[in-house]
Amino acid sequence: MTPIPLSRPPVDDEIRQAVLAAIDSRQYILGPQCRELEAELARHTGTKHAVLTSSATAALWMILRALGVTAGDEILVPSHTAFPTVEAICFAGGTPVFVDADDWYTLDPKDAATRVTPRTVGVVPVHLYGQPVDLPAVQDLATRAGLWVLEDCAQAQGAAWDGRRVGSFGRAAAFSFYPSKNLPAMGDGGAVLTHDDEVAARCRRLRDHGRLNKDVHAEVGFNLRFSELQAAALRVLLRRLDTMNDRRRALADRYAEGLAGLPLALPAQREHARHVYHLYVVRTPRRDELAAFLGARGIQTGLHYPVPAHRQPALEHLDPPTLPRTERLVQEILTLPMSASHADAEIDTVVAAVRKFFGA
Ligand SMILES: *Cc1c(COP(=O)(O)O)cnc(C)c1O
């Protein structure tokens, strides 16, 4: 039996050639490939600016600094997310205020509204698993409470709401090029996308030691720059992003057809949304048994995420709230193999194994 990985990054000659050409250029950091990619990313997302950086974690941190977050500022964030979303808030000096999940596993705007205080400055919705959050409800909350919106798009590059790309709705957005994400690099990478001239300029400065020019540093930043080799590969893949996302959506349909009728909750696409299935997450109280059953058959599965942010030991000092929906769902979720490079036959193998587990 050939193992089926959770994710498989693309590698082919067009990508290799682009990287080799970047090697020959002898320009390795923030050169012409990065500048072109920034323009192409902004165009694809529908924002004025893109600022490449070393990871989505770095992008989130720079945006929070650019928005002027200071000690005591409260920021609404879903607990059910990758830890870096929350970590960046802490690292920027803010206080995360945890919000429960809705039926689509994303930030529940109604629960968020109950947690607003006079110290709340912003909200960081996460388009989790490739599914947009309820963007109109988040924007409505932000307008009513006077908050900025920072979209965490790390799992949702290319997703849309009513035809408009995620990452173009808030004051700014963070994207990730981690090798399993929808636009994968061959290492770490990320970007800030924004319409806001000042946020873009400030992030450009922060990623390069707070520099105004070669010799003058306007503020203390850090080294969060980006590689020409990675940019060259990403330019090839960005041209394929919509096709790769269509492939993920086709595989999600294949799963949905094959797994129908089982006692298993399948991911649904919410109305108005274009879901890009960064992860294909099913739900069952028999999650651990199912994972072991599939693992024994060479099928890799994942848990995204078994320990919610508000239960992380690192954040105990925040005296976190009880979040009943989040605490329940993290015990039942299981991620099945999914990427644009998976074959139909691999999905069929996973489907057959899951059906066998349930005796169907
Ligand atoms: C992957 C991820 C991040 C962090 O991205 P990096 O590029 O690895 O720093 C942040 N938020 C979410 C939701 C993610 O999935």
C-alpha cells in the first residue's frame, strides 16, 4: 500500500527553472522577483499594496505594530485557530480576547459582540480551513464598535465572498506561503495585503530594520525580509492558484459524494462564500478511532487543532473564558488528505477506508 500524505506540495520543471534563473541573477533578497510578485499578489487579491515578508506570523505582527497596538489594547480573535494568530497579538503587546466558533468553525460575530469593552481596538477574523468568515457580520460589528479588521488569510488564499477575494475586506490581511498552504513556497513565507498606504509603508519599514534609507532607522524593526528564489517559484504558482483551488474544490466534491450518508459531519460551503479547502475537516465523536484506523492503512490524517489557543499553557495568565463550542469541536475534528496534487484515486482510497470504518 502506498502511503497517502495529508498534503503534497507541487514540484515540476517550470518551478525548478524559475528558481535556477533566480540563482543565476545573483540577487537573493527583495529584488526584482519580489517586486513583481508583490504587484501580482496585490492585483490577484484586489488590494492596492502587497508587502512580502518571512511568514504570516511576521505579517500579522507587522500589521499590528503598524495599526499602533499598545499594551492594554484588547483584540477579538477566535480561539479555534493556528497558534500564530494569537501569538502575533501577544508579541505586538496586545491582549487576545477569545471568541467562540460558529457552525462553520470560524469566529462567531454574535459571541464577539458580547466581548467588546472600552479597551477593544480590533478584530482578527480567521478564514479557517479555506472558508471565509461571515464577513458582512464582522464588518458590521467593526463599524458599530469602531474597530479595525485584520483578516488572517493564511488558510484561504483565493477564497472569496460574493466574488470579492478575502484579504480585500479589512484594513489589512496576512497571507502564508508555508508549503502546505494553498499558495505554497519551498520554505517559509508570507505577505501583508492592504489598501492602506500608511500600513503598507510602515510594514515595508518594519520588515527591514525600521529603515528609512540605507543609513537611517526611523524605528526599531527587525529582519523579516523575503527571498528572490522563493518569489520566483511563487510567481509561477500564483498563475496557477485559481486552477489549484478549483482542483481542491473538485476533490472536496468527490469526498462529499463518497462520504454521503455516513454518521460523519462533512464541511459545508456557506452561502456567498467560495471555499478553497486548505484543509478537508470532518467531524465525528469517534475521531481518535477513525484516525488510528486510517493511519494503519497508510492514510495520514491531521488535527487542526486539538488544543485551542485559550487552553494553551503559554496563555494561562490571561485567565481564559470557557468556550463550549470550541471545546467540543476540537475533540471531534479530523483532517483528511487534501491538496491540489492529490489524485482522484487517492481520495477514492480514503473514502473506501472511511466507509469500511463505519461498516458501510
Ligand atoms: C499557517 C498559519 C499561520 C502562520 O503562518 P506562517 O507563515 O507559518 O507564519 C497563521 N494563521 C493561520 C490561520 C495559519 O494557518
